[in-house]
Amino acid sequence: MKVRVDDDRCGGHGVCVAVCPDVFALTDDGYAEALVDEVPAELVTAVREAVAGCPEHAVTLG
């Protein structure tokens, strides 16, 4: 399963980082980025929580 952060939509709230810091981080500019392309199976639930919690709907799974 792939995870993506839409740079144009990310508002830098950091919800995804708080929920799943093994997959997400904030850049020096304060916006989220995915640290991995493929989500490890043991982190899928946390990434789904990050997707659901993103106020800008910038995080997607596919």
C-alpha cells in the first residue's frame, strides 16, 4: 500500500506526524512528507488514522 502527501493541500498541522511518526515527518518548511513509499503492514492502521485525521485531506493511501 502506498502513501502520499499532497504538497498543495498540506497545511502543516502535523496530525499525521503525531499519529504515525514512523511514516511521516515535517520538512524544514513545516509541511508533512512521507518517509516511505510503501507502508509496512504493521503501520497500516496508524496510517489510516493519519489519513482520517488530516484536516486538509492531504494524506492518501492507494
